[in-house]
Amino acid sequence: MWSTLAIFFGLVIAYDLNHFLTPKNFNEEWKNLGTIEYRSIDYSKKQNLTYHDLTEVAGTVDFIGQDFINIPAHGKAILADLQKMSVILYQDGQIIENFPIISIGKSGLPWETPRGQFNVLNKEKDHQSSITKVWMPYSVQFLGNYFIHGWPYYENGTSVSLGYSGGCIRLETANAEEVFSFADRGTVLVVGSNNLPNDSWGRYVAKNRSLLPVVTAESYLVADLDNGATIVKKNSQTIYPIASLTKLMTALVFLDQVNPISQIAIGADRKTIPYREVGKLETGEVFVAKDLLWPLLLESSNKAAEVLASRLGEKKFVAEMNNRARTIGLVSSTFADPAGIDNNNVSSAEDLFRLAKHIFFEKDYIFSVSRHNKFELGGHVWQNVNPLVNYSNFLGGKGSQTEVAKQTALNLFELNFENEKRRIAIIVLKSDDRENDTQKLLDYIANNIYFVKDEKL
């Protein structure tokens, strides 16, 4: 179809390969990298195209996955606003009470307080933490090891000192009792915030809207992490197998559900594991659980995924993966195993952007692992197999490949638009060459897109 719709433009920029792999300052040099190839399309004929033939380009702001909080108009609801540091009780959409939050989990650590739209799972007047063994009065559980509760105390009755929590939302005990009395099992409980800094707002404009990037990927999306604005996309809502990009959700659910500092042993294989040797995890080895994120995310170890899921049992772990997808607004994602081996691990570029945005802002520990070139622990040296880690402006990401999914990638970058730094996600699915496709999309942005800063829309 492209032969009747498009004119091909080729622009080749020569570059030194070694310089490409290890740029000294990407913000100064990225415009000189890669091979740029564009298509031109007659937009007057655009209405005659079917959806999957279209590549949309910047020009209007198309917000994806924005964290606007929806409080139901009927019944009870609880909002824990972590920006305003308050827990708000709602009845039929109206605020009836507001309590200050005293402490939450520290940002950037494995036990950062999880965000999302949850429901009350359980209530206990006095719950003992399985991690710290302190007592937490008037505990309202909303996810795994995470609760809203009163001020914790030790077995001897001494109160825990002020400071960050282990991820729970701590209130004054009297206020926690009010929340406890209000909440029922199943009550909607939202953790998050709907506020963005004013400087995050703006729009992307194409210098030439008729120029489109030529890549091998059947689907791609480039979008702004801070405000959700789409820059360029193709088939971004179409569902594809995602292979080991699944492991990003595996890491998120592990940190939600498992004590990250507990000991975890490498057990015997419960089934045949493709590429079992990746990560070099030997039966009988014992690790601090969070350390298995290194082989999981750097080398894409399928064995690491199996071991992390084993703490809950794989069936329950996968159920939690699908539950977690719903809590953060993923609408076209389904997970079938923790490693991404099964072709029924599927998603869309837009859903993967929502996942990337959630992890980046709410559990960046995951991407911080992926920013390392390697990690050494004992006799292990886990190398990052993502070549884009060498980019000086790389913020994290992962690639993967199977026969059915072909090549897939989700990578984050900080880009400079005429001295305005923006944080961008680039997602490619069903690609023949994920690295080159990502580079071509970076080149396209550098040569054809500029950013206009606006006040909040």
C-alpha cells in the first residue's frame, strides 16, 4: 500500500560506529548520529487509509496514561494523595474527612509506596509486619505488604521513630482508627496524585508533518513521560506479543508482593526453561531477593523470573501481574508467565507506555537497575545486554526477542529541545531491528520535532 501512498526520502548521515556506541555527550551529539530515512505522505488522502496503515505525527497534544484520579460518584472511596500528603475519605463523591499522612516509603528504593487504583483487601486492628516485625495498629491492606495504618510500635510498646516507612502509609493512630472504621473490604482505595508541575506542560510540533520515520517495527510509540503527550506513533493500540518486556511487570509485582530483603534460594527447575543458562543461577545458591532483579533486568534471565515468582507460586504471581495491570490503567495487556516465554504475554505500545510511566515515577528502582552496564555479586558478573545503555542520556529500559514477537524494546531517554530537557519513552514492537528502529526514531525527533512550552492546559 505504501507504494501508492508514499514517496521515499533518503538522507544518510555518515558516522563512526565506535563513536556511536560510546557518545561522550549525547545531548550535543545525537543530531549527528544514525541513518535517517523518511516517508512523505499526502495528508489530503489520509481519510482513505485504514487505521493500521497510519502513522500519526505530532501537532496536537494527545495525552496518554495521564494520572488523573477518578473518585466514584456513588459509595465509599479513599484517596491517599502522596503529593499533598493526605488521606481523604469520600462518600458518594463528596469529601467527608481529611487526615494528614505522616510518612510513606522513600522514592527510588525497592519499598517505595505503590501507586494505583486498588480496593481494600483486608483489615486488622493490630497487624504485625512480616518484614520488620513491628505492630501496625488499625491496618487497612490495599496491596501485598502495603497498608494504611496507625503509628507502628515494637513488641515492648515503644513507638517507632519518625522517618520513611517501609512503603506503608502511616497516619496518627487516632486518624488511622477513623479510616479503619470507614473502610469496608472492597472499598475503592486510590493511591497517587493528579498534580503535575507547571513546567511539564507543553506540546510537540512537527516541522514537516508529511515526513514520517521509516522503521521495521509494525508498531511504535514515542511519548513524553512527564505530560503524556504523543510525539509520533503507529499502530500504538494494536496488541502484540511482548516477549521479555513482561519482566518489567514481573519486577513491579515482585516488589509489591515479596519482602525484597528476604533470603531466596535457587530451586530445581520446575519445568523446561528456555535459555536456562542466562544469568548463570545455580541450584542451591542463596540470594537476597532483590538482587535477583540484576540478572532479571540486565541479562533477561528466565530462571530469575521463575525464582522470584515462586515466592507466591507462579499461578498466583501471574494473577497478581494481571491485577496490577488493572490498578495502573493498562487496558490491553495480559500476562501468562513471569518470564515472557508464552506468546500470550501481550500488550500494546500505549499500554507499555503507561507501564513505563508508572514505573519511572512510582517505582524507579526498577529502571535504576537497568541503567547499569553490569553488576557484580559474589562470583557473578551480570552484563547489560541492552546496547542503548551506552547512551549518556539513557534513563532505563529493556529489549527482548522471540520468534513470534520478533524484536521488542522499551527505552527511556532525556532529550534536549533547544535547552528544554524532556524525558521521552520510545517503544517498538514486532521489529526486525529494535536498536536501529529506536535510533531512527531518535533521529526523526532530532530533525523534525520541536517542543513548545505551555502553561497547564
